[in-house]
Amino acid sequence: MVPSDPGYVHGTHPEEQARLSKLNSLLNKQSLAALQLGGGERILDVGSGLGQLSLAMAQAAGPAGSVLGIERSDEQLSVARARVGTAEVRVEFRRGDALDPPLTADEWGSFDVAHARFVLEHVENPIVVVRALARAVRPGGRIILEDDDHDVLRIWPPSPGVERLWRGYIQSYESAGKDPYVGRHLVSLLHEAGACPRRNRWLSFSGCSGSDTFGALVANLRGILEGARSAIMSATGVTTPDYDNAIEELDRWGRRPDAALWYGTCWAEAIVPGKPVGSHEPDRRRPGS
């Protein structure tokens, strides 16, 4: 997460932190399984947020492994550090920027795995982040990206007010100079960064009326739209009454016995074949440079 960015649409208010924590609960089991950690890995988690996935990765890596989480938000760092508590895992949370990770000279090129989730959609130049991840990983190590393609959301039966807000949500990214479709570009970004793409997949974020997770999925969608209200209204000109009506429409839709929501997070992995020529200083190049 990069909530210190003024273009970050979600904010860092307590309701948003609660939404993110619940989102972790919904997604982390799939994310951890896809990582296929065997134990002993040294892991860099850029945009570590509340630290829930970082802690799970540290537990999976075991006593011989370790996780370094990089996060810009002081609020989220405080929660992440408190979450570790007395857990017997090797995990450190460090304040820093995904575009310019605060690694020491001997840390560059030393990680077995570099991971970033829901980071690239919030930066103007995602290739800069992916290049930094490639530089952080040892030869033969892995880069793993998870991010959104916001165009893939489907709900049924249709809800015109909700769909209007979701289109506005996408537009708010574009207005801020961010890519709301970055998920579909993950493999290309890995290739451009000099890594060798190996796997890609969807992590399902779907449910229907009657499923155990459906209420949480609808609540997450509501939380996204409420948290991004200012950004959406600024980007689209939607009025407050229309916005309120659309949220009420979502609440009614979520109580329908035939309601279904389909969504998926894009996931991609690549291998770093060798280190770039030059120093281990962070790569500040922009696309095309």
C-alpha cells in the first residue's frame, strides 16, 4: 500500500484500515498458497501494509527464513509491528517507498523472493517498482506481483447505480495518473524489468448469496466505494444524493437471494536470470529511459 501518496484514493482512516484487515483475511490463504514457499527463503515484501501477509510469509518461511516489509504509511507500520508481538518469526518492518526501497548495499541482490501486492495500481510509473524488485533479488530468485484489473468486476443481477460508481472509481485512477488496469500488464512489466516470466493466474475474489464470504465481499465493495467517495465525485461530478442512492442500492442488492459477484486479482511470477550491470543503488529510471 502507498497511502502517503496524495493520489491514493482510499485514505488511511480507521474504517479503511478495518476494510484492509478483512480483505487480508479473504485473500491471504490464496496468496500464500500461490507463493509456494518451501522454507528458508529470504523475502522482501514491498507495500507490506498491515503486515498480515508478511507475517504469514515469515511463518511459512520458518526459522531459517525471514521477511523484510517495506511500507510508507506510519499508521500501517504501527499496526504491523504490534501484530508481530511475541511471534517467533524473523520479520522486520521498515518505513520506505516502493519506488526507492530503503535497502542497504549488502541487501540489494540478496533476496530469494520479492513480492508486491496492490502497489502498482497506486504509482504513476509501475515499471520503476518492478525494476527495483528485480535488483533486490538474487540470480535465480523470484519476483511475484499481485494487482488489480478493475475492469473485471462483474455483478449480477445488474445494479446501474453501483456500476456507475465503479466506472467512476476506475476514472478516479485515470484522473490521478494511475493505471486501473495494471493487473493485465504484470507479465509485460516483469519482462520489461529484465526478468523471465514463468507463471500467471487469477486469485478468485468471488461469491454469491448463500456463500460464507458473500457478506464480507459486499462489505468490501461498499467500503471501497465509500472510502473513495471524494475521489470518485471529483473525477465524475456524481452528486451526493446520487451517490447515497447508489450505496443504498448496493445494500439492497447484497440482500438479494440471487446476487453474485465475480472478481479476481491478477498474479504473476518471474525469475531473475542475473544481476543488472552497475551499482546496487535504487533504479530511478522512468519508462523509456
